[in-house]
Amino acid sequence: MLSASEPNQQVSESQIAIDALTEVLGRFVSEWETCQAPPDLKDYISATDSHNRFLLIELIKVDLEFRWQQFNFPRRILEYLDDFPILEEPEIPVDLLYEEFHLRRQNGFEVDPAEYIGLCPTANPQLRQLFDLDHAYSTTKMFLHSPTQTYQQFQPGDTVDDFELLTLLGKGAFARVFQARQKSMQRIVALKISEDSSDEPQTLAQLDHDNIIRVFDQRLLTDQKIRLLYMQYLPGGTLQAVVAIVRKTAPDERSGRILVNAVDQSLDLRGESRPAESIIYQKFQALSWSETICWLGIRLAQALDYAHYKGVLHRDIKPANVLLTAEGIPKLADFNISFSSHVSGTTPAAYFGGSLAYMSPEQLEAYDPTDARLPESLDERSDLYSLGLMLAELLTGIRPFHEPSIQSGWSDLLKQMIQQRKTGISLSASPQHLPSDCPEHLVTVLQKCLAPDPAQRWSSGAALANQLELCLNPRAQQILFPASKSWFAKLKGWEIPIVILIVAIPNILAGLFNFFHNQKHIIEHLKNSQDAFWNIQSTINLIAYPTGLGLVGWLTWQLLRSAADSKISSKPDLEKNVRMQKRCLRLGHYAALICTAEWIIAGIAYPISMHYAIGTLPVTAYIHFLGSLLLCGLIAASYPFFGVTYFSLHSIYPRLIQNSDFTQLAPDSYQQLKRLSWVYLIMAFLVPMLSIASLAMINLDDKIAIGILTVAGTLGAVSIFRIFQTLQADLDALEELSRRVQNSPP
């Protein structure tokens, strides 16, 4: 959407230079049109100007056009080279050869491309591409001049068709946008008036989304050769005004209030009133700047996802094309602009303040006539690159890429921009521009948007929106994408030993307690049973512990292997990913089941083995063996459940998520784990109490065992309850995130 100039915008040195060059080019064109004779190029070139060569190249392009197309003063490139040797340093500009080649062809000359290729042998690939006869001509001139169009004559106060023009909202090379009153509907609209040119078709995109400007309809006034496009009017200004405020505000002083201030300024400028008791306004007051960026980015990414699903690419995402409602809700404008090598017109904004600065490397290649890439090769990932670049600028107050040098020609300048983007940039390399509370994951998300290779970017607007949604849920974010300095990140590679240790420690302690307890209350009362008990104890432990711990280690290894396979796979198996995510969430449960099963088996194996070793045992001995091992097993099982579940959720689960899509898992999976946690919590509290009660009834004088169980049970219950509370909060955060992304608008 074209927009009026925003106040207090920061102007860069490069933009000032381009403004100056454009002013010189304008005077040169004016002299050609008024004098009807060739101006002297040397009058427009300053020997001390560092941008001398760039200006000279652009002046020659204009000079060639006037000489060959509008006046009979043809001149060849070689003549310019004789007058201006600077043109050959370091080599003849390819775009000058290209312009003359096509001007001669348009004037009926038979032109051999080899003639030009020979002049610049080092640029053969570019020239061959440019001189391909099937390659559509697209001028390389920075400055385009054209006679005044009808649409440029309209002013506030005029009436055109069904519309009364109220105020000028914005203007550009191809259109003007007015706040207008549609008389037939008695409503205020934004009216875009542009030339109705058959060689610049504009497809009307009927997109119905909460974050896309609603286009009502269009009208063609054939007698005046103009097109009227009327759409939803928004009084809150554009994100360009927000960028201007961000640039003047220190990183740690930025907050959601910036967006509110920008909207208030726009409302005041247009004489609009602020919404009374706006909930969204109040929400912005409490948001940090990073959260505000995420909030805006989610809605814009969802809008792009909707448009891409409809087969519409935006191709011109920039702050000036994101309009704001009176409440600060963002809406994308100017969808489906027909691709042209002159996207934003003739002004310096076309380069520094407009479309080019936000283009992806592949879109810049399609823009450059010396490149073989075609506009048709662009896809939705190019839009996501532009959105990520715009969000990065909003976050930091600066554009990620430095403005390239304008010492050489326009085509070379484009190539500098392409090279910059293909080289890439690290947003985290300049932490001084980031708010101190900026989540590390937000930087990672935006960094992926700016990946030079489209295959390395987010695959869709929905995927990007989900990642930004995650940034608004700090707890879920810390779980799924732990900070690089967190303990869980540092323990990478040690997952299997740690899980085994978490399972082994409570079971070894329980085994020691059970051994001494059974020896005192069973074995000492049986004749000739000591040696047999030791042998049986050793055999069962040598089988049970390695088997159980080995099974737990194998289950953990399977999860880690799945995460590694998914990372290197070009086409991850989504069903397998979901299955492994569910298995990871239940790893603690599986560990507890394995422990419980082995303790039960041991409770049966002990008395049977003793029976075969020393003969028949009293019935009470059978019951005592089975009961003591079962109770110890249940106690030992609850501790591994909480320990393994907490560790796997924070250490292994993120590995599975990072290589797939965290939105694949339904909220029910987290709910089931929460219910399981309650079961094991009850078990952790009740089983020690039952054990103490049993000992009190069977061995009233065994105060040591009762004391150990009481102290250990109390400390264990308190520890488990704290882990339980943390685990419940973690699962609540993940469940909320899952519900939000699954309930987001299509």
C-alpha cells in the first residue's frame, strides 16, 4: 500500500546520496525535454563527487534513450568511452551495452550480440543471458521518466466516479491512494487510483482474512484510462512509522507502547478518535518489545499462509505495506502486484526505503535482467524471507544488511545486494541492538527466515507463525528450545548414562534396604539359609539390574537415534516422529513399569529359589518375600518415573521436536501424562505409608526399619511433589501452546 511520508524517519547517507543523484538525473531529463537538443553530460558530472561513475552510467542510459527513441541524435557506446575513460574502470558496464543493444534493435537495426560480447569478454555469461533473443527486455535504468498520467492530477476535494476524495494517504510512481467517501454506500474507503495500462496488468486478489486489507472491488474508467481500486480504510498508519520510533528508542526502553504511540500519532494526524477501552491497547501496554514483535509476526505470517494457500504471492512485503487498524492490528496490503523490474517506481525509496531493501536473494536475481532467474521461480519462501527481514528491522531498529556501495552502476549495486544476502548474516552477532529480554529462540526463528537457501527457511507461513507463538510462551520455549547455555544443552551426549543413573539409584537403595530387612526377619530364622540367600541374591541382582537398566538404556537410545535420523533425513517420517514424541513423553512410565515388573518377578523368584535350595519355607516367609519386594518395587518405581520424565522432557524431547514440527502432537498427549503423574504421586505418598503400617503390624520392635522408611519416605515425597509441580506446569504450558497453534485460524 502506498503511504504518505512518515515523520521523523531516519535518513541514511546512502539514501541522501541517491536523492542527490536522482535530483541531477531529473534536471538532465528536464533539459532534454525543454531544449530539444542533447545536453552536455560533462555539465552534470562533478570531478570531486565520489559517486561520479554511478551517476555517469545512469546519465548515459537516459541520454541513449532520448537520442535513439525520441530524437535523431544516435550515439554509440564507444563514443562515450572515448569521452569518459572512467567508464572502463574496471570494465565496461554491462548494463550500458545491454541498453544500446535493445535500443538499436527497437529502431530496426540488425544487431549481432557477438559485437557486444567481444567488448567485455570477462562478462560473457551475463551478456549472453542479456542478449538472449527470447529474454524479454527490461530496462536497467534507475531513473524512469514518463509524461504526467491522468491519475496524478487528482487532488483532495475532487470527485471521481462514485468517490469524493478527502485526504491524500500516499503516492508513488504508479498510483495515488486517497481517503475517500463512497457516495452510494455512504462509507469511508481507501481509494487507489492508477493508470489502466494493458502492459501492466494488476490482478485483483479477493482475499478474506482478518490480517489482510479487504479489497471491495475495482472500477475501470476507460475514457480517462484509469483504474479505481477501493478497499478497507485503516486510520492507524503503517509499520513504517513504528520503525521510525524504534530507531529513536534504546533497545531496553522499547515496549509495546511504541506501537500504541505510532497508532495514536496516526489517529491524531487524521483527526480520528482512539477506540474507547480497547482490550488490545491495554494488552500492548503490558507486552515487552520482543513479545510485540511476535504478536505482529504471528498475524502477518498467518495472513501470508492463507494467501499462499490461495495461490497468491505478495512479493512486496515492507513496513509501508503493513497497515494498522485503530487498535494496532496489522493488515497486509498490495497483494499480487504483477512482477516488474520497477516494483516501486522512480524515487530513491524504490531502493533504500522501498521494495528492494526487503527482497530475498532469489527475488533480487529475478529483478536483475542480467540474471537467468525468472520471476515464476519464486515461491512462498521468498515472502517469508521478506517478512523475517522486516521483523528483524522492527526488533533491532536497523536493517540486517548494510546498504551497499553506490560507487559503481545500478546493476553492480543489485549484485552487491544479492551477494550480501547469499553470504548471510548473524542477527546475534550484534547483541547491542537487541532488547536484553529478547528470547534466544526469537533470534533463531528470524535467522532461519533469512537463510540464503530457500530450502533452509521455514516451509510455510503457518510454520513461522507457530514458532513465533512459541516465543510468547516462555516456559514451553525453554522446554522445546532450551538456551545454548542451559544445563540440559550442556548434558547433550550424556542422555543414556543419566537416564540409567536416575533409574538405578532408587532401585539400588531399595534393593539394599530389602536385602538387610529380609536377612534380619526371614533368613536369620531359617537354618542353613545364609549361603543360599547370598547366592540367590547375587544371581537375581546380576540378571535383574543389567536387564532392566539395559532395557531403559535401549529405549532411550531408540529415541536419540530417531532424532538423529530425522535431522539428516530430507523427508522426515511424520508418523514416526509423532510416535517417538509420544514414546519420549512416556519414557518415565516405561522405566517405572520395567522396574515394577522386575521387582514382582524377584518377589516370586526369591522364595521359590530358597525352597529349592534349603527345602520348604513357612507360608509367612513366602508372603513376606513377595510383600516386601513388591512394596520396595512400587516405592522405587515412582522415583524413576518423575526423574526420567522430567529429564527426557527437557533433554530428549527437544531433540525430537527440533527436527520435526512441535504442533504435530495433540494436547491429549500432555493431558495423559498429567494424569499419569497424579497416579505416581499418589503411589509415592501411599506406598511408604503402607510399608510403615505393615512393618508396625508385623514387627513392632523394628524401629530402625520404620525410622528409615519414615525419613526416606518423607524426604522422597517432598522431592517428588516439587518435581510433580514443576512437571505439571511444564505440561500445562505445552498443552496451551498445542491448543493455540491447532486452534489458530486457517
